[in-house]
Amino acid sequence: MSRGILLYAELTRYNSDGQYVHPVFFELAAKANELSQKLDNAPIYALLIGAHNLVKEFKEGFTENNIDTVYVAEDERLKDYSTEYYSKIAVDLVKEIDPEIFIIGATTQGRDLAPRISSALGTGLTADCIELDINEKGQLAATRPTFGGQLMATILCKNQPQMATVRPKVFKPLKEFIKKDTKFINKKPDIDNLEKKVTLIDFLKNPEKEDSALEDAEIIVAGGRGMKDLMGFELLKEFASLLNAKVGASRVAVEMGLASHEMQIGQTGKTVTPKIYIACGISGALQHTVGMKDSDKIIAINTDKNAPIFDIADIAIAGDVFEILPELIEMIKKNKI
Ligand SMILES: Cc1cc2nc3c(=O)[nH]c(=O)nc-3n(C[C@H](O)[C@H](O)[C@H](O)COP(=O)(O)OP(=O)(O)OC[C@H]3O[C@@H](n4cnc5c(N)ncnc54)[C@H](O)[C@@H]3O)c2cc1C
């Protein structure tokens, strides 16, 4: 019988009062449901840490995602994230329930927390994974880009629990909720003897981030080197605004100064899964496609009919963006599409 899969249910803040369960948790929950089936229906656990009333506030997120048990650590001192407190609580829980897999979102918080936990437990951690599976021996097979993104490596962990972090938007949440009679178990945090080394003073919004919000866009029009210059990107933006779409970019376009880093999609940029992704003048290098390949529909416009982007495109348009985009813009303006 499998010892189970533990997920970290990150609480994150939208201001000094309000908080929510980070969407990456629901993506991990969907993947954990899949992994659990390959491990003879292994139980799925979650760890939720915060100040108070957590179950009342966040119950549905667990009961509707087929989570068996949620371990809840509440204390006023846990209102804000603290590496020392949170990692101690996670390590204590792992020692007690002994899961065979522990998965954490590769968010700002998760990237800080996961290595602390793995080093305290003396186990391995595969960071920034883009796929998780169970191999024929029942081990967690965690896949991540390696050698500067030239290769994908599937990594096995020799120790237990097998730990991994996964970037937001790599997996999709459950299409339909799976209801469960989830058990909520309170865990008294044993943190009295710990020194908290960082104090949180304030939350400031990142205006650039607010502006782009690429990760939540339903339609993305992305440009690469093929858009040539700022005039080319203006054309792209006009097309995007007519479609109510957000504008994304390849790393080369960012390096050419045509777009901000916030707009970069791919291995060292954002991972996105819009309903429609329109790649304009983008070749489709692996480092780009890892960040957009799970979009529902991919449309690519490229002069090179052998461009790798066409291998993953649902609609491939072999042609010049400077002829095709103006034509599409005209057609939209005249309500022809
Ligand atoms: C460690 C590492 C991390 C990286 N991370 C990222 C990342 O996060 N995101 C990312 O995007 N890249 C990343 N890269 C870079 C990646 O390898 C590619 O170099 C990059 O994605 C290429 O960008 P591009 O497609 O815009 O340019 P190119 O590969 O030069 O492609 C331009 C394309 O435009 C087409 N084209 C030219 N003119 C026209 C026209 N008029 N109409 C239509 N098509 C035209 C060409 O046929 C060509 O296919 C990374 C690389 C490394 C080594």
C-alpha cells in the first residue's frame, strides 16, 4: 500500500488582509489524482499553514479536489510566510505521516520552502519540473529541462520522500470536481524555540505584473525575431487588442528590446496555457515551446515552412507576418471574421 502523496497548499496574499490558496495547488491536486491511480489509489494529503479559520475559509478547495486528509497548522505567528516556521512544520509532518512523494508549487514561496525541507530531511528535490509520472517501479519520474534547456532529463530520487517542485500553469486543474469527505486534522505547530529571522513589513503591488497578467489570458498573441522591430510589435499589439488578447514574446524579442521580460514566454519566462496562442515570427525552439505547448489551440505564422513551431501547431500559416497580420486586422475591422 502506497504511503501517499503530500501536497503543499500554499496560501498567498492579495493584500495585507486577504489571502487565497495559490492556483498552483489545484493544478498539483489534479496531477496528484493521476499519480495516485498509478500507485494503487495512494492517499492524497495536503498541508495548509496560516493564522486562523483556515478550514472554514478554504474547505471547498480540498473537498472538491479529492484530497483525503488536510493537515492544518494554525497560529497567529504563521499569518505571513516564514521560511523557518513553515519548513519546520512541513518537516515535522513528513516525519510523522511519512509520505512517499511531496510536491510543492515552484512559486516564489515554494522555491524558498522546498530546498529547506529537502535538506532538513536529507532527501532529493527535483526543481521546476514540467512533467511528473510514476515509472514501472512505482517511483516518481520527474522531468525538467537541463543543459541550458537543450535536453529534458527525467530524474529519480533515491531517498524518501521523493520531492519535486512544479511551476504554475504546467498542469491543468481538474476539469470536473471530484467530491471527497476530506478529513481536516489540526497540527499544533512546534515553533516556540525557533528564531524568526525575517519580518514582513508591507505588501507592494508590482504594477508591471498587474499590467500584463499573461498567465490568465485566454488569448495570447506572441511575437519573436520575425516581428523585426518596434513597428512590427506595434502591428502585433494592434492585432492583439482587436482580439482582446495579451501580447507575449520570445526571449530573442525581449533581448532585441521589443518587449519587456514580463512578457517572455518559455523556460526562463512564463508558462502559459491560453485557449488560443498565436505565434508570430517565432521559430519554436524547445526553450520557448515548454512555456506554451499546452495551450488549447496553437496558431503559428512563419515564412519558413520547416519551422519547428509548425510541429506543435494546430493551424500552420506559412507566410509573411507583415502581409498576413494587416490582412487579418482589415478583416476583423470589417467584421469579416
Ligand atoms: C538557457 C536558455 C533559456 C532560454 N529561455 C527562453 C525562453 O524562456 N523563451 C524563449 O522564447 N526562448 C528562450 N531561449 C532562447 C531560445 O533557444 C531561442 O533562441 C528563441 O526562442 C528564439 O526566438 P525566436 O523564435 O523569436 O527567434 P528565431 O529562432 O530567430 O526565429 C525567428 C523566426 O521568425 C521567422 N520569420 C522571420 N521573418 C518572418 C516574417 N516576416 N514572417 C513570419 N515569420 C518570419 C523565421 O522563419 C524564424 O522561424 C533560451 C535559450 C537558452 C539557452
